[in-house]
Amino acid sequence: MKYTQLGRTGLKVSRLVLGTMNFGPQTDEAESHTIMDAAHHAGINFFDTANVYGWGPNKGRTEEIVGSWFAKGGGRRDKTVLGTKLYANMAPSDDGVWPNHDKLSALNIRRSVDASLKRLGTDYIDLYQFHHVDRDTPWDEIWQAIDILVQQGKILYVGSSNHAGWHIARANETAARRGSYGLVSEQCLYNLAERRAEMEVIPAAQGYGLGVIPWSPLHSGLLGGALRKEREGGAARSGAGRSAEALANSAIRAQVQSYEDLLDKHGLEPGEVALAWLLTRPGVTGPIVGPRTADQLASALRAVELELSDELLASLDEIFPGPGPSPEAFAW
């Protein structure tokens, strides 16, 4: 496994991030424990979860599974850089939402971190992430709440997710004015087929010293050999609905076909190349991989050692062109 610093921090994290979103809804507790053990064995030390994972009436279940794995001991917690997230309400359904039980008010931040700590069975969270931007709560209030949690030792670092570039700028300018450390990471949708983050989110992250943590690196399976699996009649994955919808667009289908044809010519696996491409991108700490089985984790691990030639990278850019540098990409 290869490691890098998380943004401007001194924290060393693996170039692959183990995503746990499937733990509970699709992968049972025993298999989830097996996958986490395999991740540690392979050198992955960066795990990502969220308070809402488990979904519906089972919200929080994923954090509980991670917590039960920590409880096995053997240095599991000590070897893990743990990231979790807050924002969404934790009621079983939208009908049960009570005021102040979601978003980023100081009250909900305090409530949410204590609840996550209990489910995770730990006394601190390495990276506490805002799952979405809160348009109603001022950053001064957010940082005041975060500073208290840092002083209490409940969290070490703070990151954002699904924030625009200007949100990152405002957050860290406010933090600097207060003497707070500010955001150290941004978790965003970014992959070969979805490169809009290159216009402003990633430049803002680089400018303020945030590590970029891409989610959905295979774009809901679209970049994981979707057409090949379609021909072979393979089992649908959790994001197959979004993938199927995209493939119904003839232009996107042609792109994906060109992508798979190119990699067939080079004898490479589409999913592994999609991950390896992200590892070549400036500012990227590591993509989140969300295996449902140990075999899927093994496939993702091969991407870390995969070297993509300049010729192949250029061909990938031709198939999936990025927006270009900002502001030139939209200014003229």
C-alpha cells in the first residue's frame, strides 16, 4: 500500500479509502468484519462511514458494525484513521424529523458526535465530515462548536463533503479569522465520467490545503465494465439503476464502449483503471472504494500498483474530456 498526507495535515493515510456504506444494507456483519480485516492486512488504514449509513429504520447500523469490529481489539482502532459524517436527520423516516435534529447547528453537531462515538465504540473520531453544506447555519457557529469538540478530544480533524469551491473558501477564511484549523479534506463526486469538480472544487481544495477524497469512483458501476457485464448477463449492483439510466443515453453508451474497447486492447480491467486514473490526479488523496465482498476489495487493491502510460492517459482524456482549467473553461 502507498500512503500520502491528508491535505496539509501531518496525518498519513492510505491511497485507497475503505468505504463502508454497504455494511449492513448489503453486506452482513460477519462479512463486513472480514472485509475490514482484509483492508488492514493490505495496508488500508483510512476508513470512511457516516451516521446515516444503514438507511431508513436502520440508520446508524453501519457505524455499529464498525464499532463491533473495533471491539474485537487487536489494535484495530489504533491502526485506523476513522472518518464519519453528519448532516442528515437520524429519524427512521422523513415524517419523524424533529427540529434541530439535522444539519450543522451547534446543537446538532454536539448531539451527532456523541451519538456516533457511542455507535462506533470509540472516544474520538479522526476526521469528522460535514455530509452536505448547511445554507442556514453561519460558519462562525459551526467552528465554535467544532473548536469545543477538538478541545474535548472528541474529534481531531474536520472535512467537508459535497461542498462547492466557494463554500470551501468561505469555511476556511472564517476558520482563519477565528484561529481555527479549518477544513482539511473535501469528499466529492469525481471520476472519469464526472469531472466537473475540476472546475472549482478541486482548485479550491488545493488552494486551501484540503485533500480530495472522490466518492463513486466507478460512477455507479458505469466505469466498472458495465457493457461487458450487460452482455454477460451479470448481476446488477446497487447503483445499477443509475448506470442503466446513463447507458440509455446513446452518447454516453458510445463513450463507455470506447472506454471498454480501449482497455480491452491494453488487457486492462475497467474498474481498476478508473481507480488508477484518480490516483494520478492532482490533489487527490485517495478514492473511496465500497466493496460488498472481499473479492471486490482485492480488485480495488490492484489499482494502487497499476501504472498508466502517458499514451493511455491521453486516450482516456479523449474519451472523457475534462472541462479544462478554471476560469478559462467557462470564461471563454
